[in-house]
Amino acid sequence: MKKSLLLLTLLITFFSLSKTASAHCEVPCGIYNDSLRIELIKEHIQTIEKAMNQITEIQNSGSINYNQLIRWINTKEEHANLIQEIAEQYFLTQRVKFTEPSDKEKYTTYVNQLTYLHQLIVFSMKAKQSTDLKYISEMQDATARFEKAYFGLVKHRHDHNGEHK
């Protein structure tokens, strides 16, 4: 089971790093795994944090290895882009459903989801611009708030039409 999950994660990561693949299709294919996308965002945040720490360590060393420095900077950039792609192409484009303001409760949830995804996108951009670890916390907080707004207090599975089950 662990090997299958690891293989699946590696395949998803491989395809998500490909320049031609996107976070998800817009056919619509009807195949969604919202929880997986959240876990991928969390993993990308961890990778950005590690990259930031490695960049700082290399910069503070007596002898800077520019090859490694560039590789960590590129890694940080790639993973921030992947977070933005999941937030934009998967959640904003396909999963967060527009709600009319007349349904105040659903509309409040909708606005909260938009707000937290926007924060995540902006903090991902800011993480590309610096090695300030405060953006790690900001991305983690925005992800946690979005997850709660999206799934509710108890994690529910969304069906293909965005309805809770």
C-alpha cells in the first residue's frame, strides 16, 4: 500500500513538473481528488521551506556553490508555481463554484474560499521573491483556512458537481 501511494505520488509529481501538463484538465473529465490537491500544496510548501533554508545556508557558507544555489532557487520557484497552478487551474477554475449573493451562507463560504486561495497565490509569489520563512507560515495558514472553508469542519468528499457527500 505504501509503495503504491509512493509510486502514485511520484507519478503525479513527475507529471505536474512537466511543462506540458497542468494541475488538471478542463474537459471536464469528472475525475477529482480534492484532498490529494491539498496534500500536494502542503508538500510543495515543505519543499519551498527546505529550498529557502538551503539557499540561506549556501549564501552564508564561506564558499558559495553557485550550481547548488541556482538549483535550490529554481526548485523554490517551480514549487511556488505548482501551488499557484493547483490553486488557479484546479480549485478556482473547476472546483470552487460561483454562488449568488442572495444565498448569504453559501456566498460567505464562497468568498472565504476565494480569499484564502488568493492569499495562497500571493504568498506563493512572495516566496519566489525572497527566502523569508514568514511566507511559509502564511502559505500554511492560507491552506489550512481554505481547507476548512472548502471541506467544512469535518472533511467531506466533494462529488463531481462540487456538492458535499
